Amino acid sequence: MTGSKELYAQSKELTPGGVSSPVRAFAPYPLFIESARGCRIKDADGSEYVDLCMAYGPLISGHAHPEVMDAVRDQLSKGTVYGAPSELELALIRRIHECVPSAEMVRLAVSGTEATMHAVRLARGYTGKDGIVKMNGGFHGAHDSVLVSAGSGSAGGVPSSAGVLADTAKHTFTAEYNDIESLSVLLDSRGVIACVIMEPVMGNVGVVPPEPGYLRDVRRVTEEHGVVLIFDEVITGFRLSAGGAQGLYGVTPDMTTMAKIVGGGFPAGAFAGKREIMENVAPRGKVYAAGTFAGNPVSAAAGLAQIDLMTRDDNYRKLNIRTGALAKAFGDMMADADVDGCVNYAGSMLSVFFGIPRATCGREAMMADRSMFDRLFRSMLKKGVYLPPSALEVDFLSLAHDDASLRKAEEAFGASMRDVKG
């Protein structure tokens, strides 16, 4: 058997950094995964882990859930991609329309990056304005307009990546999350803003939930200025509730982007919104959005099966309660061990921040002690629990996380506190 170390040595010769996405890398080498089922993954060396990364969010039902796999196998027997509309594609569009409050019309895409790229372009085409506003630390995919003050996986700064033109970045303005005054001042001073794109719950500087009333204030201020409000629900869509964060918090944006869960473990994305905005998309309108694999029937089959599963048996409520209990346990163990920090959670997402008393915005979250988190990551890994390697990512729970797996996670976390303190 070829282990992770050897596979990484081979991979470094063929792909930059040896990985296909920066957040997967960690020293001395990342784990190469051989298989996954439920809430557990097995690496190329034969070691098994309780998975709290869960592929960064799409697997709310768990790895290889039987109902999702059955739906995929059924579709595979009928073909993989058509380059034409299908009934499954329409069924997924209809499900999003029925569940997500803002989704009067829906267009499918292939990824979260594509969905947010199309949404920003559409907002600009609809309003005739060039400027966009994002939140400090918010991440909206790897396209040029939003690689400004991004979170996990970005270089930081303005722009956040080499190769992003200053002439592109100059159209992107940054406000602070949970600070309505910073957004109000920005919109008052700039008359060129087409849209505000924001995660309703931040998820790329760790989990940062909205303060009470904040999202309603954002909705009010954007309406007053005639600015399109886009909720980036790539992570939170069908994660916090069937209606996403907007359903949970009762605030309806003009547009919404989604990915991850709507593909059920396969590549998928979507952007949706008011009919008067969405009808500007080609071929009906003049804003171009296209993709060979958009609306792929295999992804649609998987996404539909996973959403069907989550909307049965009070599964959202049960999963959210389990996540809250795990977050409390982590916080209690930190306090008992006299480790400074805090634990944030929303729905079935949670994050541990070390060295800071609170994380209510991107600026605060990015002040967390990353060396302490790195020690936690390595200690948990030795104890058989796989976390996202980055301090600014999110732990995700799924229906597959049973009592035994959560007990193992708690025991590993408590035993890791001595290592975290150094």
C-alpha cells in the first residue's frame, strides 16, 4: 500500500503544493483519503478518523449515505451528463424555489465560486453600477471581484491574491460584519454600489453568527440605498434549516447563492432571487451565465436525495441540538483547563477560537491564536479525530455523527487541552 507521505511526494511533482485546494495542505504532509462512510474517513495508511471536516460542508447526511448513493446509482444507469435540460434538474430547481424564501427564480451552476461570480455579474447588469461591498473576512469563491480581504485560504490584504488587477479590486469595498454603522457609512459615501454580498453567518473566518437584529438592519439599509442584497448561502443553504440562514433568521435578501449541500457530495451550485432580477439572465436577458455541467443530473439526484432526507423526521432540529451540545462541551473543557478562547456555533456548524474572548466579526476572528489551533489539530489527529487543518475553517456535523463518534471527539478534545497550552 502506498501511504500518504509517498503519495504527497509524488503529488508535489505534479500539482502546485501537492494539493488541489490550499486549505487541504498541512506539514509535514496532508492525509490522502482512501475511503469514507458515515462520519468516518480512512487514509491511505489504514488509519481511521472521526471526521469533523466533512469535506467542508456538503455532506450533511454523512459520507456515502445509502439513500444518496441509491439515487446516484439510479441516475448513473441513465447517463452522466446530457447538455440539455432534464426532469431531475427541474426537480432540484423546484425544491430550491419551494424552500428558500428569496428564490422566485433559480439558475443552477457547478460550484459556489461560479454561483457567486454569476450573482455579482447579474447584480451589476441589473443595476448598471460597478461597485460591490463584501464583509471583512468574508469569502465568496476564487474569482477576482471578491478576492479582497478574504478569509481562510487567501493571502489576506487588498487584493487577496496576486494576479487580481488593482483596477478590479478598486470596485470592491469592505465593511465589518455585525457593524451596521460601517455598512451605512459606506453606502452613504458611495453612489456606485450594485450589491452587498455577504454570508448571513460567516463561515470562512470560522463560524461568526449575526448579532440580534443585524441582518434586519442590513436588509433595511440596502433597501434604503437601492442596493441588491445577496446572501451567500454556499455553506448555510440547506445547512441551518431547509430555508437556509434566511429561513432561520427571517430575513429575505434579493438574491441567494448556494452550493455544497444542493449537490449531495457532487459538484453543484445555484444562484436565485427575485424574478425581476433573474429575468436579466441569458437567454431571457443580457447577463451571460453558462456551464456545460450546470444542472448535471447526477448532482441533482444526489442533492435532492440529501435534501429529502434532511427535511424528514425533524432532522434539522435534532442535528442542531447535538451540535449545540458539542459546542458547549468544548467550551466547558476549555474553561476547566484554563485555556483562553471561545466556541461559536450556528446550526450544525461550530468553530473553536483560541486566545480571544469573542469572535463577532472578521477582524476579531482573525486575531485568534493560530499556533494554538495548530497544536489542537495535530493532537486531535493523533487521537483519531480529523478537523479542518485551518484555524479559520468550520467543524461540520452530519446525521451520521452518532453518540460514539461525538463521545470520541469530546474525549479527544479534553485530552488535547494540555497540548494546546504548549
